[in-house]
Amino acid sequence: MKIYDKKGALLAIVVRGNEIKEGRNFLTDDSEEVQIAAFNFKNKTIIEKHIHLNQKREVYTTSETLIILDGSMEVKIFDNSEEFIESVTLGQSDSISLLRGGHGIEIETSCKFIETKQGPYTEDLDKKRF
């Protein structure tokens, strides 16, 4: 599920673990600063060995992905003007990639999750609370 602001900018992508279609599913355009895909492969599938080559990139936003291992949370999505857009509840094996705009999180049931974002990260420069 993709969440957009009123101007059509992609704010977030929600992936439900139980809804990932078979094969490779690329969810972002090549132009996005972070690439998101969901995979569902059968037994014995091989992904060829590979290395990602060094490449200078310009990154202007701090994208963040949350992967829910256990429990549940509600994520409120806001646009770049801090206006509320949508709320989504995530449970075990769900994930959300927050590409732009703002967000707030409320833990609904005890929750274990993994968070990833670009680094290096400096909270004073990278985060504004509202």
C-alpha cells in the first residue's frame, strides 16, 4: 500500500508480510533515494552472489524503514507541512518505509521491531519534532 500526500508525493510504503506476491516485487521508482522491494521465493531459489559497487550519491532526505517482528503499532503519517494524512496499524511481519514527510508512532501491544535509515545520523540536524 502506498500513501501519498495531497500533491501526489509518495510519503510511505506499507508491506504486509502475508500479502507479498511470489517473485521479486520492486515497490519504488528507480529515481527514489532509497529502493524498496519485497521478495517471496520458493525453496532452493538462488540469488546470485554479488557486490554493490561504490557510487557517489546525493541524498536529501532521511528515509526510515520499520520492520515489525512481534506486536503491533500505529503509525501516523504527515506531509512535509506537518498535516495529518493517514494512520496505519502494523503487526507481525509488516513493514513501513517512510520516504518523506513526518510520522508518529504509538505502540499498541508490546512490540519488537527493526529500524533502518541512512547514515551517518545526527539527531539535531536530521530531526524536527512537531
